[in-house]
Amino acid sequence: MSNAQYLWSAAMGLRTQVRPKVEDSAALGALDNGIRILTAVANALEPAAGQIPAHFSAFPTADTDRQGGPAENAAAYRDTGAAIADAAGRLSTGASLSGLGNAIRWEKTLLDSAIARMDAVERALPPAVEADDQAIDPARLQAYLRRQPGCEEAVLSAFRLIVGGRSRQTAIFSVSSADALPAHMVIQRGIPGQAGSAAFLSEIAQYRLLTQLYAAGMRVPRPVLVEEDAAWLDAPFLLVERVDGAPVQPDYWLPAESEKIVLGLAREMALLHSQPVESVGDGLRQARDRYDIDGWRAELEQLAAQWEGAAHWPSVTMSAVIAWLRENVDCLDDRRAIVHNDMVFHNILADGDQITAVLDWEQAAIGHPGEDLGYCYPVVIAVTDWSRFMDAYRAAGGADIPQRQIDYFALRAGLRLMHLVMHGGRDSFEKGLSDDILVASAGAHFTQRLLHRIAVILASVLERDA
């Protein structure tokens, strides 16, 4: 039995035999992330699935498992790593995409196999349940609500913290004897003692944005109260009315099951992008300093340098993506809108086939509408034809964004997200700045899944180019 097989066996045993007996929510989250790390490391130790093409088999063995951690590229095994590095290097120095089409397709096939092995372990049981921890003090929250006009007798009940979120804490609760308040609400609070990131909107900025989007007819939670004084609950917080429905797809990597919901997302995105930036977007940060071609080129070269400087092992897919982006950056224009920046199905509530709310507005900014469209592209095409989504988007008031721009932003989104995960997650763990198992999982597991998703997007784009 190989080292990889030992790890796969351990991961499956933890998932199927240990996990069902764990009741503590924090321990359950740590266990899940530990299993993910095991699957990522196991992938790094695997031999390549299937026969290596003859024109790639002459390369020497590569030390892909001695780079400081699992490679982002789950296709880079000891017997494939050198061939992948050679093809990626040729793309980076000007070789044509068409001339290395076999290498691009070969790496994607290997990525398909690697992710399938992960799925066999990680889909073995349903996802984690919500936690019952009460990190936000409901008694102090009730005292705050009783200070509001007409709420002097307010009684808080059914308080429950929701698992998830690294920059905010979220809980749901009910209120009685308070006619001025909704009966069911959600609180979102900053993390006590942590300074807010400049990349995230403050609670007051989110309150103002939600107020205007709700008035414009978007399906967002109705904002109720916002409090900037940390004395009440140790950090600023926002209260909104609770909306019926459940997350469309809690798993970031899985698509929605309903085409109707996917087309509903097109409507919500179009409504957001059609809001006047000057008024509704007041107070939002600009996603970048420059929107002209030189600005887009500078951003691309920065993203390319970040990948090349941080990757544990080269990737044909990523080199091909960078080459394609360089060839097509001139297609972009100076178009601005309010963008959500994470408008996919783990942040969408639905009741049946009807979207009831778009959540998680902390990353909203002024940007190009193609950024949201490109970001959602891979989860949309997993359910329906992209042209149907764009027809629904335009019918709801969205602009006519050229397909070439959407292709650009879809690939750019993958490149940008890869940098954020490697820099914010993996590097923190490998440099000893954090020993958090979630951070380790993000660096080892998330990067491998993300590279596979990028390969799927690239295949779609190149097929359209053919």
C-alpha cells in the first residue's frame, strides 16, 4: 500500500466512522477541515491516473511532494510534474495555445481524476449541521432591543449562532412583545477585538446599501437597525429581517439544482448592476484605481507575477490562462457598476424555485459588471446554457456585455481567487503565522479544487475560440 492509499483510508475512516459520533460543532468543523487536508496531501502523493502520453513520458521524476506543501496543481505527480512544468514554461515564453492543446487537455483529465477522488471521500456523508454556540450574548442583545422606541417589553427567544464566516458572526432569533420590530431577525456582528479589513464594508455601509437595494426591488433582507457603538455587543452589528428560505447550495463547489433559480440570479444581478453608481454606490470602495487598458494590463501582470511567485509547482492550465488573458486584455472597457463580488449560490436563499434573498454584501464595491458575471460563469454553465442566463440578465435591465469580456472575467476571477487563497490562507499556515486547521485546509484543499474549476472554464473558452 502506498503512502497516498494510507491517507485515503484514514480520510474515509474519519469521514464515515468518526464524524457521525462528533456532536460539538467546533470539533466537527476542525474534523472536516482535517479530512480535506488529508485528501489534498494524498493527491500530491498519488501516481498519475492512466498512461502518460508518449511525448511527455521522457521527463525525469519530479519532487512534487517536496515543495513545502501540496501543490495547487493536483495533476503534478512525481511522474507528471516535470512534463507539466515544461509545457507551462513554454506557454509562459510565448508558445501558442493551439500548439499545446494536448497538454492542456491532458492536465484537465488528471485534475478530473484527482477531484473525483476527493469527492468520493467528502460526499460520503451530509454536510455539517448548524452550531448551537451562543458567542453573541442574547441577554445583552435583548437589553439593546428594549432601548428602542416601542420595544420596552421585548423578549428574545430561539437564539442560534450560524456556523461560517471568518470576518463576521451571524445568528438568528425571534422577538415578541415588540410591535416595532419584525418577529424574526438576523444579527451580523463584527469579530470582537479584530480590526475590520479595508476590503470589507462596515456594518453602517452595508445598512445604507441594503436600504437602497431593498427600496429598488432587489431581493435582499430588509435592514432594521445598525449599531456602531461596540459597547453594546463588543463590536458593531447589523440587524435585518429574517427571510424565508434556505441556502441554494451550501457547498461552494456544487451548482444549483434548479435552472429557474439560476435564471433568477440573472435577474438579481441585472437589478444590482443597473443601480446608479453615484447615489446607491455612495461610500463603496473602487475595486481598482484605473479602468483603462493600461490599468487592466497592470493588474493582469501583477496577478501573473503573484501566481508565478507563490505556486508550489507550475500548471499548464494557469500558464495557458495567463497567456489567453494577455492576448485578450484589449477587449475590456471602462464600464462601472455596483458589484457584489461573491454572488453565487452559497450566498443565495430560495424557497422552492424562488430566490428570496441575496446575502453577504461585505465585499460589495464599484467595479466592472463583468466581474460578477465572470465569477458566476462556472456554476451557471453547470446547470444551463450561458446564453439563457444572459438573455434573462438583459431582459431584467442588464447591459449587453460581450462574451469575450465575460470569458476574460471568468478566467481572471479564478486567477485572482487563487492569489487570495494562497496569500491569505496557505502562506499564513506555511510561514507559521497561523496553525488554524481551516487556514491549512484552504491552502491545501481549496487551491486544488479551484485549479480544476479554472481548467473547466478554460476548456469552455478555448472550445468557443476554436
